[in-house]
Amino acid sequence: MSPGASRLYELQPDPYDTTQRRTIRLCLFVDVKNAHELRSKLRNGEVDAAIIRAELVLEPFIVLAAANRAVNQAAHNRLSTRSLAAELVYSLSPSRNISDSL
């Protein structure tokens, strides 16, 4: 993805149930100056998003796979974290320790 790019994807945890469709928007920002402010807004619940360091993601498909897993977990009431965004980050992590993942 090029800097400043934004793509919208649709996820459907159950292929036979179209009522559970969810969307995810992937955006790539460079030279972010207010990362500390964004992180505090995330922790306070003011923003419903997941912030991921782009250099740790090989390609967007990896984020989509993690998002699909998170949406599937939410659809079956099996979230390991408190929010869908946190579940996405947790799904990307190689560690199964929630505090290490976030």
C-alpha cells in the first residue's frame, strides 16, 4: 500500500448469513506526529480503531486474515479481549499473552 492510501474491505464471518457483514478500512499513514495522543484516545475508548506499525506487516492480507478471525470470534461470542480492534491486534500477535500483544 502506498502512503496515504485507504482501502475498504468487507468481511463476513458466516458465508450463509449475510446479516453479519462487517467492514474494515486499512489506511497507511507515514510520519505520524501525534502517535502518543492517538494511543491515549484508543486506551480511553474515544476511537474505535487498531493502530499497527506498518513495518511489522508484510502485506495487507495478513491484517485482513487477523480481522476475519476477530470478526469470527465476535460473531460466536468468543472474544479474548474487550473490543474488536483489540482482538485484531491480538490475532496478529505471535504471543497468546494479551498484555504482551497489545
